[in-house]
Amino acid sequence: PLWCDKVLLRASRRVEIAYFSHSQITRLYSRFHSLDKGENGALSREDFQRIPELAINPLGDRIINAFFPEGEDQVNFRGFMRTLAHFRPVEDNEKSKGHDASEPLNSRNNKLLFAFRLYDLDRDDKISRDELLQVLRMMVGVNISDEQLGSIADRTIQEADTNGDMSISFSEFIKVLEKVDVEQKMSIRFLH
Amino acid sequence: MKLICSPLCLSGGIIAKEPVSLEQEIQEPRGGGGEFDMSDILYFCRRGVESIVDDEVTKRFTAEELESWNLLTRSNYNLHHISARLTVLWGLGVLIRYGFLLPLRVTLAVTGVGLLVVLTSIVGWLPNSRMKKYLSEKVNLMCYRICVRALTAIITYHDSDNKPKNGGICVANHTSPIDVLILASDGCYSMVGQAHGGLMGFIQKTLVKACPHIWFERSEVKDRHLVAKRLSDHVADKTKLPILIFPEGTCINNTSVMMFKKGSFEIDCTIYPVAIKYDPRFGNAFWNSSKFRMVTYLLHMMSSWAVVCSVWYLPPMKREEGEDAVQFANRVKSAIARKGGLVDLLWDGGLKRSKVKEVFKEEQQKLYSKVLVIKTEGLLLAWGPMRSS
């Protein structure tokens, strides 16, 4: 459709173009369009929930949430691409690609921040015991008792918490995951 | 000013998915000393985002994307204006298809359906006898063949010695209502379906006079036992024609075969699987019922270049000892998928309209819980009693 061209032209002026090639953007737009049942140029949470594989993912709702900016119910194509850009693999030659001094969206740090925000629902830059419990409960469903889950949460905080405030800050989170190959686990190989 | 883009190469997916299972990825050594690892969410996170970019299910409910354009506007998804010459070709195509092919085909279709109704009514008046069956078969075959011509369907039948016989059930993958025409023009079947009103209902009532089709009222469809009983009774009568059923229950876009409903596989009889594969270059045969009404769909079909397809009659299958209906259904489905070159999916075609059941999410949660419990027990053995918080 003609207005697709306009979106692409507008998008090309944005930073997101640095993360995807022209053909990748076109295919992502095609995907965006096929998910957009209301055909209004934006996706709602229901549009995401219509994907069966996402609906059965225990963290499905949190992942969907990550696409929507604070307090908003719609995500446009630019926002869609921006969130997906976090999952581009990190390449060595990318260091020279930065348009400005800010860190690329798919850096290790930003990938970790994405994961951190899956836990930190209230965005206070701390994962509290409650927030941890919520995510744990989403992942195990009804299969583990409250007590056992509580002790798992307590032990996890104990391992990670270095400043004794009974919650996990972003820097503590980074420390906990320092041996994890985050670049590989949080990367999706886009073709073409 | 028009954008000139190169035609997209749409072969393959947008992303390459890693075939790693939950257990494999989470068992790997990683951060933290406890049994729950904060990095465990990364697996679910990546899988979730992968499914947002490309999932196996939602793309089955829209027409297949083509590698190169086949000069039909409706297949023109991402390809913008390419060149003036192509536009001229396309314009010529429109003239030929709508000005010449379509009127010709519509005339044939009307003739075919009209003849079908008239002749089956006449045959229907005859008393039940071998002559009636013989005439009914001949009439049906002839009229369906006219209808097939009306679509310019070029069908290649393979392995015709495996054709369904009386007392059996023929199952096939479902892409469009035309599937019925394609099979019925090469053999005689008893059809199963819901009784409609209007023109369709009238045709159904006429057809059933000459041939024992099985039409269910809307209320009866819900009653599985009733349905099963009527089907069983039909196959038990060896003089009756084989039943034609599409176990997916809905139209899928001919790139995959989705879950077969187990109802037809619970009946004790021989199953004759059939694989139908359309060539998408000549026209899109998939009926997207949420987007197009039946009449619009038929119009699209009759204004395409042609309907080219292959039909494979697979060797008959029976339920084996110790195999339940679901396993049998999956076995038949795999055989059909393999023969037709289609992707074999376990997902339910009903997901086209309804939400996925909670129980599948619960399975994922159970799987993760198992892994977590195993890790906890492993740590207990390694480190002794748990440290108090």
C-alpha cells in the first residue's frame, strides 16, 4: 500500500534503520501489518495475544508489555522495530556504526536492561521480593507451593543483594548475570 | 514519483530459530548459586519475541506469500510498482481474465450447477435400485466435471488405485470448498456437512434425493455421539458410498496441515487419506472466510489464471492395536503432510477464530517447574540442607 512507503521513508530518517537492512524492514512491516487486525497502523495488546505461541508463553504478558511505552495502549511500527532492535545480535564491527555517542539498543547492557524490566514492573529500578515472586509464579504456575516459592525467592535475593536493601538493583542484576552469555541468549538471527 | 523496489525474495522465514529445548538451555551453567537463575527468563523472553516476529500458526490463516508476482492484484502484497512494462502486462491480464475468462467460466458454472440440480431431481424420483445408483453416479460425475471446467482446474491425480472404496472414510486436507469439487469429479462420495438455508440448502436437499449425503442440523452438530452414530451406520452399510470428511474443520492456506479432529478416527473403519496441493502461481485457492464471502471467493477463483493442483491418493490406513484415536489421527495427518509437501503442525485450525486453551500454557509452566525442582534437588545433594534465609 502507498502509505507503507511513507512509513518506510519516515523510518529511514530514524536511528532504527541502523539496526535493520531495507529488506528486513520491509518484511517486519509486512509482519506488523498482518498482526494489525484493526488496520489502524498500530498494534494493541489483543493483537499480540492472538499469536498462539506467545499466548502459551508463561511470560507472554510481560513480553507484550515491553513493546508498549509507559501508559500507552498502542504501539506503532517505529516502536515495534525499536523493541525488536534489542534482539539484533551484537557484531564486532558495530562499534563504529553508532550515529551518536549513545549505546546501541542491542548492546549487552541494553539487553540486560530489557530483561531487568521484565521483572521490574513498577519501574523503580529495583526488583523487590514481590516482583520476583510475581515472575516466579508466572513461570511455575500452580506446580510449586507458596512456601517453597517464597524460599526460592529469598535465596535468590540473598545471593544477589550486595547492599542489603533486600531488593535487586540493576547493577546487582548485571553482576549476577556476568557469566551468562546474554548476547547469545537475547539475540535473534534476522535473515537477509 | 513512484518507488522502484526489487521484487522481494520471500523464500524462507524472517528469522532463523534455534531448535533448543527448555531443558537444554536452562540446564546450562550460569549465574547465581541458587536453584532459580535470574537468567532463566531469557529463554522465555527470546522465544516470546521470536514468536512475535514469526510464528507457525497465524500465517496459515492468510494466503501464502509468493516468491514472485503472478500478475494478480490480490497477490500483490509487498511489491510496489516495478516497471511500466509489468503494469502493461498486468493490465492485459486483467482484460483477458475479466473480459474473457470470467464470463465464460460463469456461464459454465451456472450450467453445471443448474444441470446438477435438475438431473439429480429427476434421478431422485426413481425408486431405489441399482439403476438409480448408477444414474446418480453418472450425473454427479458429469456435473462436477463441468464445474471443474468452469474453474479451469487442471488436476493431476496420482495413485488412483488407492481410491476410496465403499464402507470407508476419505480424509483430506482442507484449503477451500473447491476441494470437494476436485475429489467429487474423480469419484463418488457421500458428503458430510451442516445443513444450510437458502440456495445452498436447496442444493443440499436436491442432492440428497439421489445420493445418501449426510447433512446435520446446526443443533445436531454439537452432539458428538449423534454424529458418530450416523457416520458409523453409514460406513457399516457397504452399499453406501465412502464418506468425505475434512478433519481440520476449517480452511487452511495449503502450506501446512493442522490438527485433525479425532471424531472421524474413532469410527471403526478404513481411512483413505488424500493429499491436495494447489500450485499458488496460478491463483490463490485458499478461502479466507473472515475476509471474503463465498461469492467473492468464487469470483476470485473464476478470475484467476487457473486452478492447478495435484491430488495424491494414499494407501488406506486402519487404526492399529493400542493406538488411540488421537495418535491415529496424527499418523494419518503426517502421511498426508509428507506426501503433499506440507508442514505438519499439531496446532488446532480452530485457532483461526478462537483463543488458545490455557492448558497449553499450564504445560509450559509444568515443564519449567520440573526443571526447577530437579535443580533444587541436585543442589540439596551437592550442598546439604538448604541455608536458612
